[in-house]
Amino acid sequence: MSQNIPLSEYATDTMGLILYLEKRRLPQKIKAIFRQVEQGQATMHIPAFVFAEIMYLSQKERIQISMSDVKQYLKKYINFHECPLNFATIQVAHEIDDIPELHDRLIAATAKYLEVTLITNDPIIQKSSHVQTIWK
């Protein structure tokens, strides 16, 4: 009789995903998490606002990856899950009083709502008492 071992679950902010997809410098621990997701050994939730920020940064030519690149990546690796912005997430965001920037608060709220650790290098989000983060 086989046991179902629950997969580790994470959420990522915009920079975590961009830095990984552009093969830029990342802590080894973060690279390992992304590789685990690619290998089906973990799950990564991607908040809707991450996609919005990637769209914006791509259009402004501040990053190398495009929306098409992200779409192809998500099709290739099924353990990455899109997280829509919904009322429940906004309710959680309303409770987060130590992240002033709206997009960052919504990304953090997604992780908190899902009860997963957020991959982020943002020092303001890292200092939040409302969300568990990982970077180093």
C-alpha cells in the first residue's frame, strides 16, 4: 500500500519567477525549489498580479522574458498553478497592514490565503508579520 506524501507548496512573487526564468542570480535554495516544481516534487502557486507585473515589465523592456515565454513554461511544467485574484484573497489583503504597496500586498495575501511560503527578495514583504517568506 503506497502512501501519498504531500508535496511542498510555495508561492512566488514577480522577481522570484523572473530571475529564475531569465537564469539570473538566485540563492541556491530558491533554484532548488523551482527545480523541484519542474520535476513534479513540489507545487508553485503564481498570483495573478505576478503575471500583470511581468506583462508590464516586458512591455517596458525592463525584462527579457515575454508573456509568451511564461505561457510556454507553464504549459511545460504542470506543477505551477495560476492563482486568480478573488474576493477571499482581497479580504486577506485587507488584514495585511504592514505592506503598503497594493500589488505586493495582493501577492502576499495570495500566499497567506493558500497558507504557503512566499518566495520573495522584497525586504518589506520579508518583514511582514502576516506572511511566511523564503529567500536565502
